[in-house]
Amino acid sequence: MAVSVFLYDSFPARRFGGNVAGVVFLDSPAPRGWPQHIAAELAAPTTGFVDMPTARMRDARVRFFTPQQEIGACGHVTVAIATALAEAGVWPMGEAAVSTAGGRYPISLSDCGTGRVRVEMRHRLRHLHQPGQVPDIDGVLGPVQLSRRLPVTIAGTGLRHLLIPIQDAAGLAILPMAAASIAELSRALHVDTIGVFAVTSEDGETVSVQMRDLCAGIGATEEPASGTTSAALAFGLAQAGLLTDARARLRVDMGIEMGRPSRLSVDLDFADGRPAVARLWGFADRVLTGEITAPA
């Protein structure tokens, strides 16, 4: 069985920045267990397997696998998939959708005139609450101080994210990054990732944050860009009153400590004064095209 495979850098702030995304096109269903083996072989943080018959109908069924397990949704890989389908001529500019175990996500593609495809992925809030006392949070934060202004929140638009605000961005560089502690806290609160962030500016219509996404509960200890975490954070900041109808854009800088700087943007649409849709948008750059062969 031979299939087309691609690697993309999603949300790069420079060449070879962003988060590596694997993309595999499947013209027929993969044998049982095969996607997990291929995801481990590619060793990208997450790989998306695209059912091409549904993709040609502009509503692509996709499964996502880290090297360790299947997950329900993945923002940075969805942006890479949309870009790959556009570059292959399967999706023209305009509207499409990706259907996953975590939900269905409408997609908008536009040509920026620079040779890149702008991909917008629309998220709706599925859950948001404040967990109260967080067990063993010191194992994740170490000496870093929690924010006195914003609450710790669990939010999600497909995956579940623990969102931990800290006092300032300098603290991100001294997080312990202990995989065992990250995984233990993730299991205790039934979350997929832990986003530790600091607000860096509130300028006009935009709130800017710097964030590290700790993913040891589902795969790598850290990933340099996360679309689902950024969309969830936009809803969390709206609940806290930081994002409003008048100031509804969130800019997220990630991957700085990993040497893979990333830039993600989320525009939050409000309806009747309440956040309704988070429009995550950005770009993906292709870095590898090939074919992978495995026994039938």
C-alpha cells in the first residue's frame, strides 16, 4: 500500500518555525492499526489521515494520530490539510469543512497573492469551567507565579485544555518541563494539553499572549504551536472579560523557547454580547512531499 505523504510547518513565524504537521492522503480505508504505525514512523507531533473521497466532496473526514495515540482534533494539522488539498487542486478557494472525532470544523480558504493559502478554521465552544483547586500544579509551574488577574480555566472546542495564566512571559522560560508531572496533571483533570500563558500586551483591538503548550498527556512534552489551544484560550479570555466585542482579536506567540517561533491569530465573533465563534487563522508551509509504502 503506497500513499502520498506531506510534512508542513503550520503557523511559522519564520522559515522552519511553527509546528510540524504530517498529512497522509487515503483513497481507500487504511488497514486496522496502519495509521498509528505511520504516525510513529513519521514522528511528527500529529499526523492527519484524510479520506480523499469525502475531501473531494469538500467535507473531508480526517483522523488524527500522535506517535502514541489517536486524538479527536488538531488545529495545526487541519490548517496543513486544508493547505495540502488546496495546493493539490482538490479544494479551490472558498468554503469547505473537516469532520473529525472531535467535531466538524468549517474551513475558509483564500489566496493572499503571495503564493500562500490563508486558512481559517472556525471553532465553537464545547466546554469551559474553572476547576478550582488544581492538584500538584507546582510540579508543572515550579517557581513560576500564577497570575493574580486571570483564573485557571479548562476549555475546549474539540480537545480539552487546562489554561494556566502566569504573571509574566519571562516565567515561561523557567518552567520545569517535567513530562511526568505534565502527564500526571493532565490525567488528573482529564485534559489533553496544558497551556501556560502570559498576557504581553493589550493594544487597541488586539490582546497578545505568549504561551507554551504542554502535551505529555497525549504525545510530545511540548508542541510549538496549537490551534485548538489558542481557540480555547480565546473563549477563556472572553469569559474573563479580556476579549470583548470591541477588542476581539487574540494574537498568540508560541514555540519561542523551542527555537521554532510560531504566530497564531484568533478572531472572536460575538452574538448578543456572548462569544459565539472563534476563527483561528494562519498559514502552513510545505517542507516535504513523498510516498510511504507499507505492507497491505
